[in-house]
Amino acid sequence: MNYRTEIAAIISTVTGLPASEADALIEVPPQKELGDYAFPCYALSKTLRKSPNAIATELSADPRFSDTWIEKAEAVGPYLNFFLDRGHVARTVLSRILDEDIRFGDSDEGEGKTVIVEFSSPNIAKPFHVGHAFTTVLGHSLSRIYKKLGYTVVRMNHLGDYGTQFGKLITAYRLWGDEQALLASPIDELLRIYVKFHEAEKEDPGLSDLARENFRKLEEGAPEEKALWEKFRDMSLKEFAAVYEKMGVSFDNYNGESFYSDRIPEVLGLLNEKGLLVESEGARVVMLEEYGLPPCIIIKSDGTTIYASRDLAAVMYRNETYRFHKNIYVVGLPQALHFKQVFAVLDKAGQPYAKDCVHVGFGLVKFKNMKFSTREGNIVVLDELLNESIAKTREIIKSNALIRETGMNDEHIDEIANKVGIGAVIYTYLRAGRERDIIFSWEEMLDFEGDSAPYLIYTYARTRSILRKADERGLLTDMRSEADFSLLISDDETGVIKLLAEIPDAVARAASTNEPFMVARLASQIARAFNRFYNNSSILSGTDIGLRAARLALCEAICTGLLICTNLLGIEVVEQM
Ligand code: ARG
């Protein structure tokens, strides 16, 4: 249903230009008087030895361009402009969406292929901050996008649950830990003693030795140290789980760094076998100058492993276990060098799956005129952002009678505020290219008329309410048979229908570039185009039965389209607002 691709295919048959090249050249004209798509003929002028204008004129007469769904192909200067048969477009697109429902845009491109999406990966005993929320939202959306395309998706949470800091935590907990406080608010308590440890360490260097000793014991599996570590891990996980539940996110496994720390011998085995480990200032490293990268340290001079070694073990494990088609890491851009090094080491070791590993990076999170009770290091905790967003959404809905239906009770408003408030945060993370920095501002994220989740959800709910009213009047029973799609030919109608037709393509492109914003942007365009149509036309009060039924079918398709997109983004809609 991608008209651009289909036009490219015809251009290719007629002119011999490869379809992919034609596809890339096709433009959407700036004015609708110039048609729906335009093909600039310059590219053909060399091979055909004619001026682009002459080529355009000649091509416009070719009968193959007057397919059933192309109304006409017209030459304007060097351009060949295509006008779609609007009624035909309405009929094909809407019938398909109504038939396929939420499966519209599904594909089998991923059949038999496994994609690992590693995301979120917070650190045990540390607050879940807004940066971890970025990877969480992005990874969650990507996992849904790949799933829609037929891939087997494994969602992994690579918990930061290993490292020397746990020696410090164990030491600190024995000195100052408060069991009650730990039960009440685990991460706050663990953070408190961790900070305290660092202060105390400055005065008493003996503490550092103690911490190192405790970490060594932990690594050797000493029962008391291990029990404490497990306690910290379990309690932190419980707190993370609450955040995940709130956001509707789940994982297939939580194999964190500790899980892979046992598998370092495999890494060393491989690197030794390939003769790649070299000595450098007491450490063992892999040189990567041919990749233009600094050496990757595998074993530190004190014999301990590092983050990168555990990541190498993780890729090897994932390859063994899943034979992945792609292994995706949704991690902030500051770690780009780390991933380049890890992938380069694998490549140098001759591992073919190195090329299937992808670092999907993202930008920073900033705030405009927003105040939070920030903690150590100016960290903004996600939970606070979510709660504040929900509370503000509730206020807006309560104080603005225009955006809520009459007679709604408080409980219902709370439910809506919850979904809209959380959706607003999610959408802000996903609405632009992931490598750009995010700026949160209440005005924008909660603007019910802006490029926001509230706008999408409101549009969905409003459309649902039209359909509910139609249903009450018995207008939906024969909607499909009554609908005369050849009447849906106004600019507004065609505009929104063409956007709906783009959903499958947008999903596929979102996956190939790992950019969920492509789905977010389309959803927002669909909602805007639909509202334009809605404001300019009467839907329920129309007297022409064929037109009324066709418009109701369009409403139904809009709901399906918005639902598909919001689902892929991880945003929940509401049926009524
Ligand atoms: N826990 C790390 C952090 O919070 C992110 C882990 C990323 N994943 C990985 N495989 N290294 O910075």
C-alpha cells in the first residue's frame, strides 16, 4: 500500500531505472495542484539523451502510468506528476485497515530471526533516573516495533549489579545500615550509606581496604557477603519493578553484569587462542589501532575484570544462546566508545556476529522551568517526573470542562490522568530523533493541542466517542456495506487516508534505523490531519448514507491507526475523556 514504491516500480518497468533509485527520487509536491507524487526526470536525461522536459512529456503519455489507482500522470516542466485516484485510495486503504485491524502493518520480514533488545539496565542500589527512563522508553518501543515486523524479540535488562562498589556498600551497610529504612525505601537508604562511605573514606583510608577485601570475598562467593549483595539486588529490583509496572514495561530476562562475570574465562580463552591479549602497564589489553580506537582493557593490573570484559562475555553468551540476527544496545551516547571497542575486539577475534551488534545511542535529558527535589549529583528520579506529570494532567482535566465529557467521576478522571500523564513523559522521549537532547517542559508535554501524547490520546478518545454515538443510533451495523468510499475525496479526507497508508512503511523504517520517532511523528500527523477533517465536515449529521458510512469507516480506521502507533510507542490510550 505504499504508493510511492508502486509508482517507483512502474517507472522502473517503463524506463529501466532501478526501482530503488526511482523510489529515492520521488518527491511529494509542495502544492496539491501538482499531484500526490512527483518524479523529477533529470536522472534519465543522460541515458535517454533527451532533455528532462521532453522525457516528462513522453512518459506522461505512457498507458502504463494510468493504472487503476493513478488518475493521471501529468508533465510539468521536468517533472512527471502523479495524481492518485482518490476514491480508489480510500477504498483500498480503509478496507485493508478495517479487515486487518490492529494487525495492519504487521509483516513477516523478521520471520525466523531473533533480535535482542537490551535496554533500561539500571544500576543496583542507585536511583532510577531520567536517563535510564530514556533507554527504557526507547528500548520498549523498539522491542514492540521489531515484534510487529515478525521478529522474535528478547528483551534484556543488563543490570549493573557487579563491581567494586558492592564491596563499599557491604562495608557501609555493616557500619551504618538501617534495616528499617532499607525496607521502607531501599534505594534511598543504599544511596545514603554509599554517599556516607565516600565521605568517611576520605578521613579513613582503611575503609577502602576493607571494601576491597569485601568485594574479593563477594567474588569468591563468601556466603555472608553474597547474602548481603543479594539482598541489595532483590530490594533494588523490587523498586525498579514498580517503575516498570507503572510504565507497562517488561523484560524476558534480567541477566546483569554479575551473570556474565562467571563467563570471563571464555573471553580469555578466545582472545588467547587468537593471540590478541597483550601486556600493557600490568594490564592485559587488546590493541585496536587498526580500528582507530584506544586499546580495550580486558583484565586490570590488579587482576580484576572490567565492564568491557563482562560485555564481551555477554555478547558471546548471547550468540551461543540466541544466534541473534541483531544484538541491540540501547545505551546513552557517552558510552559510544565503549561499544565500538567491544565490537572491534570481537571483530578482531574473527567473530562474524560482531557486525550484528548495534549500539543505539541517545542524547541527554534536560528540563525547562521544572523543579524537582534533586538528589546527589543533580539526579532527577523518574518516579518523581511521572507523579508530577500525572498530578498536573489531573489538574488540567479537572479544570477544563472542554476536554472531558460531562458527569465523569473522580476515579475515572484519575485513571485518565494516569495514562495521559505517563504517556506524556513517554512521548516526550520519543517524539524526535533519539540522538537529540530531550527538553522536558510542562507546557509542551501537557499541551492538549500540541505535538504531545495528550493530543494523541484526546484525538483517539474523541473519535471513539463519535463511533459510540453512531453505534447508539445503529449506524455501525451496516457501515461496511453502506460505505461509498468513492465519496471520500476531499483534500482533508485524502490527506488523512494517505497518512494512514504510510503506517507499514513507517514501522519498517523505524526498525531499520532504530528510530521510534518515525512512528511518533506519523501518529501526530494522522491526529492533526484527522482533526482538520473533523472540524470541517459533519460526520454524524450527514444525510447521504453512503458518505456518512464512509466517514464513520474513516473514524474507525483512524482509531485503529492511532492505536497501532501508540501501542508501538508504549503509550496507553483511553476510550473516553
Ligand atoms: N548499567 C549501565 C549504566 O547505567 C548501562 C549498561 C549498558 N549495557 C551494557 N551492556 N553495557 O550506565
